[in-house]
Amino acid sequence: MKELQGQKTMIEDPNHVSFDVLFNDAFMSKHSTSVKSFEEFLEKGNFQVRSQEDVDNIPDELFDRHVARETDFADWKSMFDTATSEYAGNQ
């Protein structure tokens, strides 16, 4: 997956972080009882994500519902913000 900085937005920044790093297995296991990796999370939602553009093309409402169903977050923004904060705190 391409790297990203900001909510579903690619920005040219040397500090950008990939989804695989933000939503690592430990993060996913901590915040979900049904999935253990971000890849598994996407697969369970039947999302075909191979690039940043694929993520951008997921309707927000659909992604928010999947996040609420599969994690302890209410929506994608909450999940993303928490992952970003936890990542920053570990640096």
C-alpha cells in the first residue's frame, strides 16, 4: 500500500507513514476481536485495496460502518486519529 499522511489524503511529506505501519498487527489486535491485521480487516469488508487511490474510492459511509462493526471505533476518522497518535507517541 502506498504511504499516507492525513485522513485518506496523500501528501508529499518526508514524515508520511504507511497503513501497514499505522495499523500494525498489534494495533489491530488491540482494537478488534475479529481481525488481527489491517489486510484482514480490508478483506473482511470485501475492499480491494492496492493503492492510495483505492482507499480514496471507498465511500466514507461504507468504510465508517465497517470500522464500527469490526473495531472498537465509531468511524474511520477515530480509528485513523488513534493510530496516528499511538504511532507518534512511540517515536
